Amino acid sequence: MSQSYETTLQRVAGNPFAVDHLEMLLARMISRWPRRGSRLLAVSAGDAPFLENLWRAGFDLTVQSSDPESLSRASDLLKNRSEYILGMPDHLPVDDCSFDYAVVLLRRDDPVPALLRELRRAVCRGVLLVFASSTSLEALVCRLRRCPADNVCPFPLRGRAGRVFDGARFSWGSVLPGPGASWHPGFWSERLNSPFLLMPLGAVAALRIDMAAPRSGKPLLLRADRPVMTAK
């Protein structure tokens, strides 16, 4: 498939330079989430290039997809290091609060309101929505070239999420601010695409939804000014 007929997410997945930046975005956005013993659901992510990184980060991983072929590819990659769910993302066959966290590969045609409500039911601590942003330079180039688009409008998404996840904390992040033609190794292309942006202006953006304060990994004695004697 030629580049002119690929969507943004397809171009990212097929470009090692872009995949490196996507993985950096993911690592940055989930860095505050505790890993040991945390159950993480990867939604619509059977073909996601970051699945193995989620497992390596230390989560108990479950992969969901509505496409049997993509789920089979995820199973071939991860083997028995993950569990797998075949079904629709807006109707997950799991109990309430079955997962601590979720990472969602979101596309424009997804049933966003129903998906957000289902995530609110099935996930109890945090959600990361990863998507191709319509407010990026790459999205503008795609519109001019009339490429197939899978871009999501970030600010209406934030509004919908705010109504479903009332009281949660929201954080933006994005990478690849340059157009797709600059996604390759080289001094100027790396300088252009190196920034991590705190707004959804890069080609790939993420919205983190924290429903509860993350647990600190520091023990009490490390935060105390003086040693604290504890009773035995």
C-alpha cells in the first residue's frame, strides 16, 4: 500500500522512526501508573506496535480486539504472557472494575460515547486514549492530499471524557509534530520531531484519565525529615 493511501496510524505502525516516538509517548504517559500487580487492558490493540512494551513495563496484560486476525497476531507475539478478549470494545465481557488501567488505540469511527462509558465501568484507576490527532500538521497534509483519515478531534473527545469520568484528572501528551515526510533519522528531522508536547498538536496524541491518585512508590521513611520509630 502506498503512503498516499494509508491512514496516519498505518503510517506510524509501518515506520520504525515513528514507532520509537509512539513508544516514547506511551512510556511518558503511563510513567505515573504503578505496575506490579496492576491489571491493564489494551483495547482495540491487536495490531498495536507497543503491546510488548506494555508487558515489559510490568503490567498483567490483557489484549482486546474485535478482529480475530489481529488478535491472533497479538497472540503469536505475546504467547502466554497475556490474556485475550475477542469482542466489541463498547461491550466488554468482563465484570465491573476488572482492570486497574486501560490503554486504548482510538480511531475516528469508534463509538466513542459508548466506549467511554464501558471503560468507566470496567476500569477503576486510569485510562489512556491514544489516537491520531486532527489538530496536527500531519493531519493538515492528509486533508490537502485527500488521504483516508482516521484522525480524532481531541477537544470534543476531552469534553465527552469529562462528562463520563466526572472528577477525574486529565493530561495531554503528543509526539511527531512534523509531517510524515520528516519521520526518518537525520539531524533536522530528529530536531523537528524530538519534542514531547503537552497539547495534542503532534500526529499521535494521548489523553490520560486518572480516576484515583496513583500510589507512591516511596516508603514513608524516605519522605520524613527525621527517622520515625515504629512499634514492633
